[in-house]
Amino acid sequence: MAASKQFKLKLVSDIPQAYIDKYVPRDGYPITQKNKEKIIWVCQCCNSPFSCSFDNLTNIPDPDSPPERCPICRIAQRFCARFVQSQHAANWEILSHEEDGTNEPDAKGRAPTYLLRHLACGKSKCIKHSSIKALLAPSQSVTGTSLLDCEFCAAKAAEYEAEQLKLESGRIAAELEALSREVWGQRASVRPSSENGQFHITVNAVEGERLDRIAYTNVIMPMGRLKGPLNDVMSEAQLRSLIKDDLRTKEMVAEVAEDASNFGAVLKYVAYQGRENQLYKGSGDFDGLPAKSEVYFCYTKATGHLSNWQSYHRLKETNYTLTTQKRSQLLTLVVLKHMFPADASGEVFEWRQDVRGLMDTFDQGLIGREIDIVSEPILLPNGQYTQIWAEYQGVQSHNDCEETKKIDRLKKEACSAAGQPLLVVSKMKVLSAKQAILVCKKALAGWGSNHPELADQLRPLYRSPNIADVGDDFRNADLIQTQELTSRLHKVMADNGRSLVNGQEGRLFLQTDTIKFICHRCGKESETSVKNMLSLESRKIEGCEKCRGITTQVRAATAREEKYQQFLSPELRARIHPDVLKQLSLGTIKENICCPRCDNISETPSTFTRVIERLEAESGFICGYCLTRIEPNTPRISPGNFISEQNVLTSARQWQRPIRKSLS
């Protein structure tokens, strides 16, 4: 029959083979020939039953290619046609479908379940139509959903990723262990931890030794961790941070060791004062260390003595027993020795530091004051002799403190009066030979312009210094200077009838060291600093302070009295009550003054300079309690005439500043 003509079957025996293969009556053959009666058919494709009349089932345009009458297969047919056109078909194919087992037999909205095969691994999975149809929605047309994730491939990928992570963890652990051993020694161990991305680190504490006067310390460049042992699990970032931190510490130790040699010292020990954190417990029991958690160093001074524990910043400040001021002063001396190596006859002359007594006769305020650098007499080309007196002004007080500025002015006047113009060298930006040469050249240029005749005579003696030679001499200057200073110390003590106690004779000394000596006059043992002993070089004194009855309190009171006499004019001293002047001389600056008029305590400023400024601004001493200028003839208040503190004076003290202004 032509395909264009409608075929309408009336006899069951004439059912086409395509129908017999696809649809089978649930109750079997024979079936009724009533064309309009509903019959339950079973689809041989999806095995799902459906209800359809014989007439409707066979009402087809082409018996060889009948339309889909099974509702499950009809839904699947439409879905499969769309699925093969989607991007998901590149990874999955639909093998078969069947009715969803959760469907009710007579319920509407029955849908199939699909069996899909993953093309990459061949594994299959079942997905409901209600779930998978969302894949073909416009919003999912590109990215897809996790519905089509293959569990087998995901497991394989996770397994591969875990293997790669294990290999990567092993590689990172080997790298971290190499870094750890570089910093902490060969006994350091790093292993991957069972925790993802974590590593187990084991490092022993640094191996150290015990000193006689210090509880426990560590040798330089030790094997082990200076900041304490480690036996912990941590992340890669945390471990790298610890390694980086300790590497900086190791570099700092190496820097200090090299720097110490430049200053005539030898770094001997390094220690770390720990804290509560378990990663920074420290490397031993340090009774001799400061309380602050930090790396500390102990070194042998140029004199051969062992230093106390010092932090890195303290080392930079003291320059291994010399302050930055003194270190810069010594470098200035070395540069001047290279600039003027010999006199007109070719003879080498000596230079000395901190020479006292050269200005004592000029002004009472300069008694005991030092000139930083002084040369021996220099033979000039004209046959005359001169000296070079130099002052290194590196401390900020030379610019800020009025008292220091006054002393500097007096020094210049005294040197000019003595016929020795003072060469003033300004502060160095950095402690280096190059910087020292620059500031010395600048100082000489200004000094020469102010004193052209002397500069003309010194110019033939001048030599341009070599930076490398200055640096080498500067590094060796400590030992030489220490030997010279110790020789001077022995001479001064012999001239003044004193000798070192047993055990100190063969030692080298710095100015800051303390010595014990025996007075030949009284036979008593005393203690003083090397600097104080060298001050006797310009003034010979019989006996020690003990046998002359001079105590520390007497010396302090005498020094304070001299300072007040120096900085207070005679007119101003005449306006101050003698009892107030006595209290200022006998007590420290921080002690307050008892008013001779009202017997109450009056506060004084905290520094000597401010006390002077207060006395000058108020033209005398004004009591902060009774608000009266206390002069020599100021009468004392009797107790009955004194006003109660609770009324008038309480209010008066609130107006101290305005009242002081009006009185002055």
C-alpha cells in the first residue's frame, strides 16, 4: 500500500510485524476486535505498560515505521534527540531507558530513567528524567551540572591528586629539610605529616657550654637552633617563616663577628633569651641575660676582658666598649694622623686624646675640661712650633643644650687665647673612613680660611689620606690606643703615689674600666675609674681621697657649687637666700627645696639647665607654696600668721604661673 494513503486495520490477524515486535498485549492474544476498547499493552523497548485502543494503536500513516505510542519511549525519544545535539554528548552516550520504578502505574506524569555510559572510562550510571532534563535548559547549556560527574573518574582523579600531593609533599619536605639543615645543622629533620599540607619538624637545641660567671651560653655559629628546640607539626608557610627568621639571626651573628674584628674585639658567645611561646623557648638557662627576649652577644674586648651580655643595637651604640662619640673621635684622630704624618723635618709626632689641663687657667668653667684630640708640637717650615687642637662635635647637645654651647664657645676662646685655634670637626653620617675623610677635609677648609697664616705653614705637611689605609689603621687603633692608655695609667699612678692591687698589673685598660689601687700614703685600698685616675696627669695630688677625708658626697656638693657659681651671676646669687643656695649645692636636682620662709617643700625642675633658667627668669627663687621671692632678708613666717592651706593658698597655687610672671 502506498505510504501516502491512510492504513486502517480492521482485523487482528493483519497487524504489521513492527507492531508485533514493539507492543504485546499484557493479557496476550487473542485480543478483542472492538476497535475502541482500551487494551493494556507492554512496550518491549522499556517494558512499561500503557493503555491504548486497538484502533488508536494502528492508526498510522506507515505500517513499516509506526509512530511512538508508549508514553515513556515517546519522552525518551524527544530527550535523546536533544541530548545528542548538546555538548554533553561528547562525554556521555545514552544506552537505554526504562520506566522510573517510583512511578505509580496509573499516575500521570510518568517518566523514564536513563542508563548513560561515560565515554572516557566506560562506566555507566542511571539518572532520572526529572533530574537530567535540567541539563538541556538554556542556563545549563554551557557549563553543565555535577549530575554528570563520573564517580569512578572522580575517585581516580582524587587518587591521582593524592599521589601527586604526596609526591609534592615529599619534594617540599626535602627542600625544607635542606634549608633547615643549612640553618640548624645536619640533625634537623622535616617529614610530611598525616595532616594535609602539614610537616613535622624536629630540631635539637643549640649545643653550648657553661661559663664561670655566666650560667649558660652558646658558642659562636652553633649547630642546632639558637631559639630553642622544635618538635612540632606546622604548615609550610610557618616553617619557612621560622627558617627565614633564624637565617636572619645567623646572618646577624656573622655580621657581628666580622664587625667585632674591625673594632679590636673578638665575638665569643651568642645566646637567646626565650619567652613563653613554645617556638621560642630559648637555648638554655640564662641567669646572666637581661629579661627582654632577644639575641645577646658576649665578646672579648681589646683589653682581653670578657664583656657583659649586649643586644645587637647595644653593640652598635657602644661599638664594642667605645660609644659612637668616642669611636668617631678615634677615627677622626686616625684621619688627622694620615693628613699630617710628619713635621717639616720628616719626624713623626704623636697624637693624644682627651687631654685635660690645657684650658684651666683661661676660665674657671673650663677647669678639668678636655680637648678631644691634641698633637705633639709640630715643627713648621718657618722653624716655629705649633700644635693642632681638634674637637669632634658629634653629640646633638652641641646644638641643643645651652650649657654645652656655652662650654664650646669658651673652649674656642681659650684655644685662640693660647695661640692654638680649635679645629672643630662636625658629626659623621656613618662611621666609615670615607665619611671621616670628607668631614675632616671640610673642617680643615673652614679652619684654614679663618687662620690663613697657620694654614699656609701646615699646607706643605698635608698629605691626602688613602681610604683603605685609614680603614686598616682604624681597625688596629684599639689595641694600640689601649696599650698607650695603660702605659699612661701606670705613669700617672706612679707620679701620684699609687699602685694597682695584685692581679691587675699585667692587664690592659680602657677609660671606662674600673681599677682598684693602694695609696702609698695611707696604705688603704680604693676604687675609681681609669678616666678619673688619668685626670691626675695634669695635677699632682698627695694621697688618696680617703686619707684626705674627701667623700663622694663632698665631691658632688663641691662640683654642684662650682657649677652654680659658674652659671649664676654674682648679682643673681646675692638675691637668693643662702639656705636655698646651700640646698641646691648639697642635694640632687631631683630633690625639692624647703622654703626658709614657710618651711614647706617647693618643687624644682628636673634638670640643672632648667633650674638655672627658672632662677634667671624669676630673678631669684620663688617658693611654690607661699609664692614669695625668698631673698637673704626675707623674714620667716610665724605659725600663727600663716594662712590656712585649705582656703587661700589652695586657690593661690592654681594661679602659680600667672603670679610668677607678674613677680618676675
